[in-house]
Amino acid sequence: RETESHLRFALAQSSMGIWSWDVAEERVQWSPDMGPLYGLPAGTSSLSPERFFALVHPDDREAVREADRRAWGGADAYAVEFRVLGPDGSEEALRQSELTAREVLAAASRQANELALLDRVRAALSRELDLPVLFRTVVEAVAAAFGYTQVSLYLRDGDHLALQHQVGYARVLARIPVADGVMGRVVRRGEPVLLEDVRADAAFLGAIEGIASEVCVPLRDRGRVVGVLNVESTAGNRMDQADLRLMVALSEHVNVAIGRARLYAEARASEERLRQALAAAQMATWDWDLASGATEYSEGMSALAGLPPGVMPSPADYDAF
């Protein structure tokens, strides 16, 4: 029942309907949304073949009958285009409905594909904890998964944006003042930008010739804009709102990955500071799991116990202490 409800919703949103023809009973059955397509009230669900053909434009009736004969003869697909006579005798082309349906199906297909690709990129990012490797993974995954030819990632470094990784550029802008360019604007305002035609924005900075469109989204860590992910197209390939939505969705995954990598780097740095402090103070740390009896020692414990470097004290050594 849930699937049926979803189907009804999809048909209503896309101005589509479903019909069946019971040849034996000579009855055409319609879904509730078919009526308005033929100028009849919504909910019109059943009519005779004669009534149906009376709605079809006279010049198109033979084409519809021929399509019917092919279907009865076992044709793999039923497809025919015809005009409909409205209640006032006017002609109403079904082609517009067909185009609408194709657009809806194409959009749904693209969305499903993008979701699958986003999941692939998210999975790739989840494995990276080193920031330089993470940035390289982001840029190369975006280019490979989504087919963008020019992709770059910049981090904020004081009053400049510093390039971290790029694909597709023979010449690069290694550092860009935050006060300049579209990327600088995205950092300053914290809002994504879509330029369908880069010539329309005087602030655009082109690293190479022939850039047609640009999408730039901010990257955040702990609520602050820390960089940008920038995608550009060439050869007249114009990006649109769909590309902007995709990059905004992707940036959310990148933000999470950046935060996770930062926490990992901070933990590693804290661990190194502790190691250096213990070494300077000639101290060490140890853990004793009372349940299992296992003990773990920091590397300085060997020297404190008078043992060779790398040799950890045993429980017997502990008793000797």
C-alpha cells in the first residue's frame, strides 16, 4: 500500500497517468490522473474504446490503431504520439506531457546517481585522517565520481587562500587574497556561489583560458569558514543549480571529514607533547588491567627500570621494584 501511495504521488506530481485496455471486455481503465490529460474530470476511470477514440484527433486515430495492432501482435513496447480534442473542440498535444515526464524521469535518475556517487565519496573520505591526504582524496574523488574537469581545494591562511590540491589546471593560482575573486567572496560571506557564465562577474579570477562556469562552496570547521571547494567547467559546458546543490551536499561530508582529521591531528600532537614532557622529566606512564593482569608501559619505562631500550618490564620485574 505504501508503494501504491508513492506511485500515486509521483503520477500526480509529473502530470502522468496509467491506463489499461481489457480487449475482451472492450473497456479502457484509467488511473485517476488520466482524465485531465484528455480534458475530462479527474477521477474518470473507465470508458469504452469508442469513447476513447472520439477524444483522439481524427488525423491521429489511425496511428493509434496501428500502435494497438502492433501491441496485440507482440511488440516489445507501446509508443505513440497523438493529439487530443478538448471539451471545446480545441487540440491539446500530449507531447508536452511526454516531455514533462521525460524531464521528471531524467531528474530522478540523476538524483539517484548523485546519491550513489555521494555515498562513494563519503566512504572514501571516512578512511582519511591525514589532512593533506584528505584534501587530495576530496579533489580527485570529485573529479572521478562526478566527471568535473577542473577541481581545486583551498584553505584559508591568514588573509590568503592557499591551494591544497587541484586537478585539470595547466596553470594554478597558488595563493589568492581573501579580498579578491569569487573564492574570496565565498570565504568572506560564507555562502556558496554559482556562476553559470563567469563572464558575468567581474570578480572572477581565471587560472586558465576557456573557463565557462564556476561553482564555489565554503568549507567549515567548528562553524568557521576554513576554505573552499571550487569546481569549474570549460568548452562551453555550463553548470547549473543541480551542480550547486550537489557541491553543497558534498561540502557537508567534507566538513565532517575535516573536523575528524583535525581531532585526530590534535590527539596525535597532544600525545607527542606528553611523550616529550615525560622524556624531559625522566618519567613514564603505565596501565594495569586488573581483570586480565595485562600491563602497558610508555617507552621511558625501560630506562627507569634499568632495562635495555625497548624491553618492557614483566610482572616479575614489577615485583622486584
